[in-house]
Amino acid sequence: METKGPVLVTDGITVTGEILSIIDFEDTGITTEAVTDEVMKTPNPVAGDQALFFRTLEGVLVILGCGHADLVNTVGT
């Protein structure tokens, strides 16, 4: 299920929803185009990244999706 914002999955687990690369901390190589072969480029169907946040007794655990938005943007969400 695609979401733009955070969604509570169950008590203590939240999916972030769409994470965009707003903070230019590192070059992740993601562009608005996806290369399908050497000649043709198509619009990138993935607008952003997602992650899961788990609340534990020791603190918050973050599981990155593909990590394309980088950790700085993910934690800043």
C-alpha cells in the first residue's frame, strides 16, 4: 500500500510513507528517470523511499527500505 505520510501498522510499528530526498547530504544517484536499456529512459516509477520505525525498550529501531532517500532524510521524516 502506497502512502504519502506515516501510517501506524500496529502498536509500536509505523511505516513512514513516502520519503523524498530533500536534504542534499549525499548523492544517492536517484534521478527522475529510470534507465531501461542503453538507449531508452522512462520516468522513474518510484517517487520516494519508505522505512519502518519500531519502538523498542532500548529506543527506536529504523529499518530502511531501499535506502535511496539516504538515512539523513529517513530519520528527518
